[in-house]
Amino acid sequence: MPSVVCSDASSDPLEPLFFPRAVAVVGASAVAGKRGYKAVQGLIEAGYRGAIYPIHPREEMILGRRCYRNVEELPGEVDLAVICTPAATVPGLVEECGRKGIKGVVVIAGGFRESGPDGERLEEALLTAAQKHGVRVIGPNTSGMFNLTIGLDLLGLRGVRPGHVAFISQSGNMLLSLVLEAQYHGELGFSIYVGPGNQTDLGFNDYLRFLGRESHTRVVTMYVEGFRSGQRFLEIARAVSRHKPVVVYKSGATEAGKVAARSHTGALAGSYSMTVDLLRQAGVCLVQQSDEMLPVAEGLAAWNAAPGSRVAVLSDGGGQATIAVDRLVEAGLSLAPLEEGTVRRLASILPPQASLRNPIDVAGASDDNPAILAECLSILAQDDNVDALLLVGMFGGYAIRFGEQLMGNEMRCAETFAEWRKKHDKPLVVHSLYAPIKPPAVRRLREAGLPVYASIEHSVRVLQALAERGHHLRRCSEPDARHVSPQPCVREVFLRAAQEGRNPYEHEAKVALAAHGIAAGESVLMRAPEHVEQVLERFGDRPLALKIVSRDILHKSDAGGVRLDVRGREAIVESYESILASCRAYAPKADLHGVLAMPMAPKGVEVIIGMVRDPVFGPVMMFGLGGIFVEVLNDVAFRAVPMTRDDAESMLRQLRGNKLLHGVRGLPRVDEARVVDLLLQVADFVRAYPEISELDLNPVIVHEQGYAIADARFLLNPNVLPLEGEE
Amino acid sequence: MPSVVCSDASSDPLEPLFFPRAVAVVGASAVAGKRGYKAVQGLIEAGYRGAIYPIHPREEMILGRRCYRNVEELPGEVDLAVICTPAATVPGLVEECGRKGIKGVVVIAGGFRESGPDGERLEEALLTAAQKHGVRVIGPNTSGMFNLTIGLDLLGLRGVRPGHVAFISQSGNMLLSLVLEAQYHGELGFSIYVGPGNQTDLGFNDYLRFLGRESHTRVVTMYVEGFRSGQRFLEIARAVSRHKPVVVYKSGATEAGKVAARSHTGALAGSYSMTVDLLRQAGVCLVQQSDEMLPVAEGLAAWNAAPGSRVAVLSDGGGQATIAVDRLVEAGLSLAPLEEGTVRRLASILPPQASLRNPIDVAGASDDNPAILAECLSILAQDDNVDALLLVGMFGGYAIRFGEQLMGNEMRCAETFAEWRKKHDKPLVVHSLYAPIKPPAVRRLREAGLPVYASIEHSVRVLQALAERGHHLRRCSEPDARHVSPQPCVREVFLRAAQEGRNPYEHEAKVALAAHGIAAGESVLMRAPEHVEQVLERFGDRPLALKIVSRDILHKSDAGGVRLDVRGREAIVESYESILASCRAYAPKADLHGVLAMPMAPKGVEVIIGMVRDPVFGPVMMFGLGGIFVEVLNDVAFRAVPMTRDDAESMLRQLRGNKLLHGVRGLPRVDEARVVDLLLQVADFVRAYPEISELDLNPVIVHEQGYAIADARFLLNPNVLPLEGEE
């Protein structure tokens, strides 16, 4: 048995599938173009060094390899079988593979779950057979798999360069697209590809975990149409992205949220923007334009991360520098303010008309001496204010544009760039008008692993990805696994509500929050006019808000169920009576439980804090600016629970309207630290009570010294038994 | 004198410059690589058929052409001279050219205005010399010019394909970038290029006007760093874009607004977003990513416009259709709802697993019969609900992917597409994974003038540009040139304010508006407590707002200068006194003119209507949602004056928060027609009074039945003499 290169993930159960010692092709074909032909051909042409066993009932030889009649006949130890036969035959074949001790199968055929009830049964039979023998399954309905680090190519795509980018894709055409782009534009190569197909057994999560440990893979790229176990995916992505970039394109950007919900948080959850937030929280580099996938993967493979977001732009003149600056600023990057020493050193080598402040314009100095660009970049690289460098303009094309005599000079410059990675840890991204022409200097850079882009937009997108990854690596930490015990008094409240077939009343929700140290504010429930005495005893002559408490009235204001700025015995009693009268008129059959009296909230900024248990991603916190910001602009941030303090802080920063927290229009400057505390407390709280399916604190009035929770609403899921909290 | 092709713009003063009968190269050089060598070489290599006269003091021949000692020696009639000598020599040479009757010069040298006071004087001398003889000047400091329709190439860029796209660019490198991209990716060719340089004489406006009439040019593309006569540019762009697409990339997207201003409108004007709005109003196709310029120009050259925004997407499966749908919806396009007949006809030719609803997925049917795509597209083209078609996937690559035997079939399909334009006026945009490989089928489409894109994003961007252009062409009309006469009573008010060195008070501004039929609301100025009688007489017991009137107090609320909901004699007098007391305490030296009493505005949505005279673009109207929307989100729309009703209507639609006008959160649904009327009335009003430099109606409270102008402020420009209105 010839040995094959092994990954560092050698103890992984997926190891035998991606690094098999021998491969059987079930349903091998002698007919060119057939899937069972391409698989054998791919293995041979890609130089797979393990044994290749075509299985065919009649053929003696296929592509010069001896055929076997069936799985049972196979000689020696076979780790992987690729099954190219129709769906109906698959469960039986998997059974055979299991009996033979084969560890994994790749099932190409469609016609399973995706095709209806018959296919679903077939897929169940497949899984049963696989589980019986511990056979792991890639697919069914997969575009296939390759591992070019050992020449294992089950797809038979020709001319794919081996390299360091892995790809997991729910679309085979997306692989084709990336591969063609890579062939055409650069020197990017691929390590492992896998199409998860129906994910009957193995899925995104397993592949990502495996590729995170696989040593040839520097960047894991994914095309995802939908996640299944999203919560687990986030955990794995968080772990993998700590040491290797994970790039995801998630389709469905314009899908409407699908979660039917009664709360604000529920209505906004399940959206594409929620998925974006959660993936970013896990450290994923999310690309939102499909044509950015390859450039971003290439850039991250080359540089991994940037130490900061201050970029020095070096140009040979022209509009490109202007455009680059526009794009940099739009992308949240900044122009590095150069040290005086840097400016002096640049001045000593550049002509007087050069622009020495960032963006630096050499003003023609490179036209007859391209190598001056390397000198400039070396000077810039030593400036502590510079985190990354962007060269824009003609590099690679000087000899073409200004004469062949410049070729030597330009190639020397390319050599300096090629050495860059050994000397500097600051990313250098090169934009070249001549990139598509692939002149020698551009080829040299790419061979050295330095990407060169023809698009300024892509160059800047790569710098943005590097800076964001750097930021994430510096800030990320394990979410604090605080244990929060559920309180018996809270459980009692929930139990009573559940027995009465309703959700907790506002005052009950606030009691529950208060039991966990959350300042939910005091309130008094009036169930009779006489209760005014308790109200006065508790609140004196402070101005009060009075609100109806009813399981049947959701929109309290519409029902006339709210009175504000009420003060004094008489006014309180009058308001109490008139609230009940209005609500009775508004909804004659409504169960009116009482009227809640509480002090008016101080002046401040309305925010909304929510939680929803997403069916895919589990508990998710939401933060937004209240009122029209949420309702008109959907300006909200999401984070998966548990979250770190940095996660919570970044929710505030992320809002488009976050200026509102900093004191505009006479509003107070908000105590952001207290808001962050509250977000973390609520995240802990919901972990203790899995029976809360949605939570809405809306609005919370935040101000200079803290906050007031003006309203609180929980939705209970009657199907969740109270547990002893989530750990 | 050999004749050269002439444009349709033959009566244009720029005609002899772009279609010269003979060209002199002043400062011609025998040294390869020099500018004066390249110009001669470019003319010869591009096949210019007019006479070429190199001018050199000593050389006899350059590149086989006879040299002349100086301009005076030139034989025959020369229309154009390209001057390649240093700046200092230029004014004298222009003088010589003028004496010789040369109609235009291209001045390459830098070292004029852009280099300091000496250069500025040199540029003035250049202009004086030119104007003396009626010589028109391209440049100075220009990258040059070409007109490939007659082989007039003064740049000497090799391999640029002649075609139908003109380009005006403030950056020579942007030309290089487009040219290289065009050479590499497609079959796009160029008609005329010109670099405006310092625009001493001729500038953007002249070139755009000329190219608008020039018959070879189908699309005018521009790279602009800054406009000078922006108002005139908008007029020309509006006229040109009626019959040919104008594509503009405007750099400076992230520049902060530069206009120092005291009003809200002033603070938001002068921004990039204002420029974007005004260019779009003029029918310009604005691209905001530099790498979209070429694809968009190519698409507009091929299709000009789409009849609507409903797109049918046809795919051969895979993720590309999903991605395309995401991008289409993001771009404001929609998926065409197919007619039942269309679905039936598709069903009759596609396999049962195909997806027949838009996006249409042929589900493998094209793998062995690419030509089925042409059949599907023909069916879709006949559907009246379909305005444009997008093919995504592998087209062009079937023979590569599935075997050479498909080549004939695939080429037949390409032939059908190539015939498309003769049969249908619905744009067909083709995306192909294989576009970069340029297989024969892709080349065939491009030869037929059908662009093929490798990027889904670019494909959709082109469809968006076509739909927007179609929309503009259907809606655009000449702005109504209503004549509005200034009223003597208004002039009197302004004059008095000017004499007192102040701007009009709120009530004066409202009187001025009312004089032009704008419902500015009634108010009574109280200058003594006794004036309460007039207030009561006018408003009875309606609840009132009382506001300080003072030239020195800008922020009335901060000064305690506003009282709301005041009712009855006693309360009015008390409020009057306390407003004056507060303001006196707040600003002891302020001139307190009085207190204005007016009825409280009804409940509604706060909007802001403003006007500013932009130094570049002239009078510009602004519309935004009041309060935090303007202050936190800068959610405003701009339109140049004069404007059409459609312009005004589109201002409302454009706002991100425009949902607020449709009745959310208990707010009334706004009477949009009345708001539009008001915008048009204000636009007319400011045309009558050029002395108003800024105008702010902020807030205007709009509701179901109209609006109330709650505050009005005009800034007068003391340097503008009252004129008899602008015509």
C-alpha cells in the first residue's frame, strides 16, 4: 500500500475520507464523460498515489486499472468509496461497504430527500445502513470532493492548481466559478473541496471542524445557502477562526425574515442581517458580493490579518489613488498619518513635485525607475503608524508602457516585493492596471504568494478583511461561562402563567428580572381603587405612568390603556377608572387583570433589548434604538448567546444611529457601560430560563446615569420544561 | 488635402479639433518614448488619413514624415496642433498657431495653474493668446486626446479598439485602466477620448455637448474629480442623456461637505450625496465603483435602456441563480411574474425537475443541449411581464465542460443570441463562468455587440443601469419654466432687513412665502403685553405656540424662547413676559424684537424643506425627514432648480425613512401631493429672489390634509442685488 501524505488532523474521524489509503469507485464507467469515468480519470490525472479500484460488473479494465465485480471482491484495506450509481442502489451498496470495513462513502446521486417522500425513505435507509457499520457519508446529492494535496480528485475538473484554500460549497457551479477565476486571474490553488449535498450524515460543521485542523489549508471558504445546526456552526467557526480565516458567502440576502413572531425582536430575528451579525461575531469573514470571494480568500491566505486599520497608499499618480482613498474610508479603514521621519525619508528619494502625505504620489518618479516604489514601501513599512500598505497604479506595466529597457529595473522591484513577507508582517496589497495582462513582474509577485488585483475595489476589500480579522483576533475571547441558577420564585411565576395559559404580565416579568439583580424598576399593581394607598405609600407624589395589565391587550396605547404624568390620589384613581373603562370599551371580552402604576421614566434615549430563540442559531440577543429607528430602519444588532463584553459593546457601535447615544438634539449622553452590563445580564438571565422563547424590553430609557426598563414582555414556550438552567 | 470622416456635429466649433484635416506636432521628437515622438507615431500607426506635420527646429524627418522648422512654415490648412514643448514656450506657440489660422491646440505640458503663481500667470498668457486669435485649447496639463474613428491618436497607446464609447477623464491612468480592461475582457471599443486637464478654455461641458452630437459615440463615459460650472453641466447632461447614455464616475465620495453654513440645508449641501442626486436628476448613470465603469458602458452601448425593471432569470442550475436574485432585489429590480402561457411553453420543452417559475432553472437540460437556452429565452422574450433577461451559468463553457461534441450545438445557440437585437428590444445580459476563458461562443456574442460578464454583480449592475435609464427616459420632461415675478412687498421686507444688517425674521419670511401663495400660516407679532388683544382677536382660544423673535438668538429653545400649548389671555401674557425674561437672562445683549404667536401645528410628520445656492451647481432644493433623521442619518434628497413634478415626487420616494410618510406608529399618512406642490412652489419662489442664499423651512409638519410651516428662515446675501427674478 503506497503511503499518502497525512494531515495534522490524523486522529479525526474524517481523516480516512479525505486522506484515504485506497479508493473504490462504485459504478465506474468506461464511457468518457460519465461520472464514474471522470472519478477514475480524475484520480489518475491528479496523481493520486493510493490504490484505485474501479468496480464494474463486466468490464475488466477501466483507464488501465483492473476492475472488481463488486465491493466484496475488493482486495486490501479501502478507506473510501465513491458511489456513482443511481439512488435506489445506494443503501445496499453502503451496507456492502460497511461490511467490507470501508470508512467513508461519497454518494453522488440525487433523488433522495430533495425529490419527495420516496427519496426521503431512501435517504433514511442510506443513513441506517451507514450508521450500522460506522460508515461516514458525504452527500448524497453532492457535487463531489477533492483533496489536491494528495491528488485525490473525484470530480475530474482539469487544471485546478493545488494550494492552500479549502472550499465547502452547496453549489457545484460555485466551485467551477472559483476554479475558473483562479486559473485565469492568479496563482491561487486549492487544498480540499467538498460539496455537503443533503448532509445526511456529515455536514458543514464536520467539514469546517476538520479543515480547521488540516495542515495544508490556510483559509476555509464556504458558499452556504442555509445552515442547519447553526448554533454548533458558530461554536466551530469561533474556534477555527482563531487560528485560520473562515470566509463565508451566505446567499439569501434579500429573503424576508421567516420567523412568525409576536414580539419586535421576533419580527426582526431570522433575517439575513441577523445571520451576518452572528457569523461576524464568530470571527467569520463574510463576503456579500460573490465576486469578492476569491480575492478575499487569496488576500487572507497571503497575509492572514493586519495589525490595524491604518493604511498607507502609494501611487504613481492618476485617479486610482483618489478612488482608493474613497473606498478605504467607505470600508472603515483610515489613511495612516505618517511620522515626520517617514516624510523626510520619502522626500530624500522623491522629486519635489511628489506628494509626501498619505496618499503618497511619486509624481512620475517611477516612470523611468519603477524600483523606487520598493524603496518607498520599505520606508513606509518602518513607520509605526502604518498597519498595511496599498500600492496602486501601473506596477508590472512599466516596461510595457515606457519601454522594454525598464524590464530589469521592474523585475528587481518585484524581487524586493517577493521578499516582503520574510521581512514585514504588515500586509502589502498590490493593485495593478496591468494585472490582467500578467506581465512578468506581476507573475513573480503571485508566485511569491503576493496577490495582485486589477480592481481597486477588490484591493481595498482585501485590506478591509485583513483589518477586520486583525481586530477580531485582538478582541476575541471565550464568552464567560457564568453559571446562573434559576430562582424558585421566578419559576413559580412562570408556572402560574403557564397554568393560566398566558405569558407573564409586565410586573411579573420585572420581578423575574429583579430576582437576577437587573434594575427593572418598582411598580404597584392596582386591582381596586383602594390600592391607590399602596401606590402613594410607595411613590409619594412622584409623577406616575399607569398602564393596563391584560393578557388580551397587546397594544396598550391603542386601547386607551396608558396614562402618563399622573400625580396625586385623585388623579390616580381617576386614571385607574378611566383606563379600565377605555379598555372595556375597546375590548369588551378582554380579561383586565389590573392597572400597573410606576414612576415616570426619566428623560433619555429609547432603546430596545430583546432575545429570541432562533430555530437555527439558538438564543440570540438583539439591541436597537427604539421607536422609528427599529420600525422604519430596522437598525438593530444581533449577537448569539453566550456573548463576551466586547460582543455587547460592539452591538452599540454597530448601529447606524449610534450618534443618538452620544447626546444629540438635547438628549443625554448615554451611560454605555451600564447598557452593556444590562445586555450581558439579560443574556445570562435567558440562559437560566430555557422556557422563555422571546423577551422584549421595549423601550428601555437610557440616560447619563443608567436606565429604566419601561416595559418588559416575555413569551413562554409551553413545550419547554423548566430545566436547571443551561450550562 | 485628404478628406477625413466627419461627424454629425459638423457645425460645432469643436469639430476641427476632433476631426482635423491636418495635424501639426509642435515639439515632435525623433527619440522613441518621448511625448513628441509618441504623438507622431500614434497618428501614423492608428492610420490617420489627414496630413501629419512634425515641427522640429533641426530634424529633417521624423518617422518618415517631413519636418517643418516652425509653425509659420507649415503648408496648407492645419486645424489642430498638439504642443509637446515645456510650459514656458506655450503662450508664444499658441500665438504663432493663431496667426497661422490653426483652430485648436492640445497643450500637453504641466507647470501651469496647478504649480503656483508663476504657472498661473503663464496660463493666463496662454488663454489671452488663444482668445486673441480664436484658438480653442484642450488642456494644458492634459493626458491628450484621441479620435479613433479617424485614426487621430495623440497618445500612442497601442491596441485600443475603435468603437462607440467616448471617455472624458481627469486622470490619464483611468483611461489606461479602461483601455487595458477593454482589451482584456471584451470587444468594447472607443470612439473619442479627451483629458480636460486644467480646462483653461475648453472643459467638461464643451466636450460633453460635442460628444452628445457626435455620431460614432453611443455612450459618453466620464471620470470626474471636480466640476467647475456644475449648473451648466447639469443642463448639458440633461440634454445629452435624452438621446445617449452618459456614465459618470465621480471621485470624492468620502469628502466631507465643504460649505460652511448656518442652516441645516447649508450644512448638508455640497456633499457627495448632493452631487449624486443632481447628476441622477439630469439623467446621468452614476457608477460608484470604479470597476463597474466599463461593464456599465458596455451594457448601455449594447442596449441603451430597458422598458422596465422586471427581470427574467434563466439558469442552468447552481448557486449563481440564487446570487443573481439577491443582487437583483438589492438593486431595486424585481423578478418578472411569468404569464401562465409562458410557464406552459417552458414546461413543454424542459424536463419535469426544471423550475418553471422565475428564476427558471433548466435543471441539467442544457448539459447535453445548450441550444435549449435559446429556446427558453425566446419564450421568455414574448412575455409582456418580462422587461429584461439575464442568463446565468455556464454558457460558452458547455463544450469545454461536457465534451467537444457540443460545440456545434452551443454555437447555434450563440447565433440565436447574436440575432437577438434584431428581434427584441428587451435587453439580454449574459453571465458566464467561462467568460474569462473567451471560448468561441462567448466571442461570437461579443462580436455581435452582446456583452458577456464573468461577474454576476456586474451583470446585475448593468441591468440596473438599463432599467434606471428606461425609467428616466419615460419620466423626464423639461422643467416647467414658470415665470415668477418678485413682489414689491417682499422686496421691501428684504431691503429693510438688509438695511438693518440682519436676515428676515420668521414672520417676515412667512409673509414673503404667503405673498407667493404658499400657506405659511398666520402669526401675530407681540411687541407689548397689550398685543394679546390682537392675538385673541385673531386666534380666539386655540392653543398657541409663542416664540422669541430676535436676530441674535438662533437656538430659541435653548434660550427659553419657546412656549407651547398656551391658551387664554392670562397664559399668553405670562408666557410673553417669561419668554422675554428668559431670553434676556440667556443673552443680555441680544436685541429682542418681540414674541411671535401662532396656532399650534396639528399632529403630523416633521419634514424639512430647504434651498441652498451651491457654488458649483447653483440653486438646489433639499427635502428630508425632520429631527433625528436629518441630524443622525443625513437622510435627505437634493434636486437642482428648476425641477419637474417628477423630480419633486422622487425626492419623497428616495428617503430611506420614507415609510414615515405612509403612516407608521400612529402618525398620519401624509398628503404627498401637497408636499410635492410645496416643494415646487418653494423652488419657484427662490428663483424670483436671487438674494436669498439659503432657505430653511424646518420643521414643516405634514399630515393627511396638508402641512403647516412651523418655522421659516432665510439667509440673504448682501452682495446680490435684487434682480427682476431669474428666468
